[in-house]
Amino acid sequence: MTGSTIVNAFTVDVEDYFQVAALKQAIHRDTWPARELRVERNTDRVLELLGQHGTTATFFVLGWVAERAPGLVRRIASQGHEVACHGYSHELIYDQTREEFVQETRRSKLCLEDLTGQPVQGYRAASFSVTRDSMWALDVLIDLGFTYDSSIFPIRHDRYGIPGATTEPGAVQAPSQRAIVEFPMSTTRCMGIRLPAGGGGYFRIFPYWFTRAALRSVNAAGGPFAFYVHPWEIDPGQPRVSVSWLSRFRHYTNLSRCEQRLQHLLKEFRFATMRTVLESRGLLKAGCGNPVKCSVGPIL
């Protein structure tokens, strides 16, 4: 384990391979019910890995998955992990109307709360799709009772990102001027360029030594990082789909190496649920869902 005493947030975006944005061009949503559901056994394997290292995590669960694998959601909660919301259909926020977003997010939140008997406080958008064009979503989250969000990636990307956004967790203003706590995705600076460092495809594509160095730099600066992984990323046997070279690169690169890298990561860093990390930082009140009153500023 790294010498840092800082506890970081380990998170899992619970969705199946056929629901990701990189494969959307080839897999229509109408075909989802007919496809083999692989997310349950892959998530169970992630639970095993976390159990081996005595680590708790936050699982951002897609509502579509929760309705079809309710036992999985209950197992996540029963093992001491935090269940949070990943929306319902994995549709990008800025491709939805406000009313569509409200209805889907409410449906998913209520489903997860019914299954666990616990309030769902955290939210993460599909493909980090809280951008400058969809900041209104933060007000919807507040209205629905969420107290923190983890959807903003302070980088440039073709599908997501808010370049120049804060890289540290803290309270931010929604368009209505109300506050919600944001735990942005972690980044590092390399040759003056801000690069993603917190997991997902970047964890598989970049060499492990780069990820380790980047995450250590976040801790060395005194802050926690947010790491994320998808259950399908430890499933090299998943069906292959014919898509563009860029989508193939993003989705299939180093699937066979991801689980081993996770083992190394869990040995080298300290982790807990995202909610625990925010509470330990005084950004959420322990034992309840209310953000701590503090100075609140815009995201930029």
C-alpha cells in the first residue's frame, strides 16, 4: 500500500457491455432485453475483489440493470457498499429533455431505494454527461433529493468534460444558485496538459505505472482521488461488436489486463465509499444526507 494515509473513493458504474456509449452506433436499445445479461456475474467478481482487500466502494447502478437483477443490488448493499444512482437508460443527459431526465432519474432512484431500504444520495451521469450544456441537471438532482454528484470531468473530450472545472471535491452552484456537492473525476497534469487519471478506459489504455504515478500525485497534493471501473472491463470474453476503430480502441483495449491491474491498485492505495470520503472531508454531514454549509462557488 502507498505511504499516503489519504482515503480515496473507489466507484463502480454498474452497466452491461451493450449499454455503453462507445457501442451505441451498433447496438440499438430495443435489442437490450434479448441480449445475454453479463453484468451480474461481472459485478459479483468485483465484489469478490473488494472483499479480498477489505475495501468498500460506491456502486452507481443503472436503473435498467437494477430492475432485472434486484438480487445484485441487495448483495451490494448487504456487503456494506454504498448504492448510488447511474440514471436509468444510460442516455446522455444533453440528449434528453428535462422532463425525460426527471422521469428516468426518479424511476431509478426509487427502484434502488426500494431494493436497499436506504436513501440514495449520490448520482453519476451516463458518460459523465453533465457539461456546460446540461448544468440544469444539477437542479433536477437537488429537487430529487440527491446530495452529491460525480459527473463532471475537468478535461476536453468529444462526448463529455468541462475544461477548466475544479478538480477538487466541494460544494458547487447549480443554475438556481442552490448547492450540491461535486466529486469531479480525477486528473493529472503532464507537459502542461490536463489528462484523465481516474479509471475506466484510461486505466486500461495508459500503462499502469502512469496511472499509479498520477494518482499518487493527487494524494501528494493533499486530496483524495475518485477511481471508477465498469464490470464489463474485467470480462474479456464478452461478445465483440463491429464498430469504428475509435470505439474498438476505447472499449476493447486491455480487457484481459484490467482485473490484474485492479489487484495492484487495491494493494497500493486506500479506498472507501465516495460518501465516506466526502463525510471525512466535512463536505457531507455524517449520518444524514445534507451537504455541510460552506462557501459555495461556481464550477469554474
